[in-house]
Amino acid sequence: MKIWFQKHTVQGRLPALDAMYEDHFAKLLRADDQIHIESLPGNTYEKQLPEGLVRFAGAESIFLTHFMKMAVKAETEGFDAFIMGTSQDPGLRECRALVDIPVIGYGESAAIYSLISNFKVGIVGFIPELFEAIEENYVRMGLTKLLAGSRALAGGPEIMVDAFKGNPVKHRDSFVAAARELISNGATVIIPGEGLSNELLVDQGVKEVDGVPILDPITLTFEFARMMNSLQKLGVAGKSKYGYWSVPLDKEARNRLLSIFLA
């Protein structure tokens, strides 16, 4: 299976994060799998983290155009699935409207798994502004009943950078403290609000807080991608030919519009 994994960070900006992703993927890939890891363009931001931009809807609305182009590129180059590796799933519906291959979202996969597992969701992240976007996705999916709340890490971006420099204790302790607040509020599962926290926790083998599981949405996206790809091959309907978000755009028209507006 050929998998396109779309990161929401710049490759090489945090070498430790890149290494964690590669180690994580190595455990998920099967012998006949191929993976392409795509990041944001190198000049998207100058700092080590993109949090100064992704907290703004205006920036995210521009980023999603890049993800749309990458989804089309993935399909054109013969990939079997396109994974959006960030919790707020920017451009998920737009990408699906443009391509026929499965488009899998970090946030959506975590939500769907929580639904079928009868979990009550607590979200822990270091960018508080993203909670609004994540929660809006639960509203769109009709899954607000799953939400127990969201909590921001004490220490913010600074403890993230420190963790990737080899000092993960403050991040882990802050994550656990925030998770315990959500557990006291009824959460029965904890979802990392960004892929960065997820990779730090996976790297350290942190899988639960006081018996409450911490989901690994990256692993979920791979398994959902496999399932959706298999279902398509089995003839299970992937897309409807009716509806605004489902009717496929003619590929020639799609490519012409992309060349004009998203060159």
C-alpha cells in the first residue's frame, strides 16, 4: 500500500520530531508498504514550531489549499491513501471532494474510534485556539455528546521545544495534570490535541493516565487508511454521486482550476 502522510510542520525544523515520526511509522508499516512524508514548505515559518500561525483561522485557510494540492498530487502519483496528520483536520472535506482515494484525518479518526468504543473524549493540547476548531469538527460530525472538555498544557510552546531538545519531563507532567482534570470531568479517553504531543508520548511509551487510555491518532489514521482502501477494493461505496461534497469534479476541470488558482 502506498501511503501519503501530510505533516503540518516543516521537515528538519525539529530533527527529534522527525526521528520520532520515522520510528513510529517503522512500527506501523508492513513489508509491502511505501510511505511518502510531506511537510509544509520550508519557508512557511521561521521558528521551530508552527503554533504562531496555526492558531489563526486565516493562516489555516491558506494552509488547506496546500493540502488540497498535495492530495491531488498523491492521487495522480498512484498513492492509495492520503493522511492528514494534524488534529484539526484542515481541508479534510475539500480534499475528499477533489480526489477518489481515501482521505483520512487525525482528528476524525480519533473521534470515530471514540464513538465506536463508547468513550467520553478529553482533549489535551498546547495551542488553546485549536480547541475551537477541533470542537467544531465534533459538531459537524454530530458527536458533541462525546466531548468531556479540553485543557491546555501549562507551559505552552516552551515546554514543547524543551521536550524535543531532550527534556520531556515537564511536557509529560503537564499533560498528565491536564488529563487528570478532564478525567475528573468525566473523560474516559484522552486525545492529544496536536501530533507533536502524540509523538512525544508514543516515544516515551506513555499510554494511559490513571487507567484512562491515551489514544494514538497517528496509528489510527494508518489503520483507517488500510480499512478504507480495502473496502474500496471490495466494492464498498467510497463516494456518492450525489451531494455538494460528494459529486466528483471532472479531473480536467479540477487540474485546470488548480493551475489557475493554486499554482
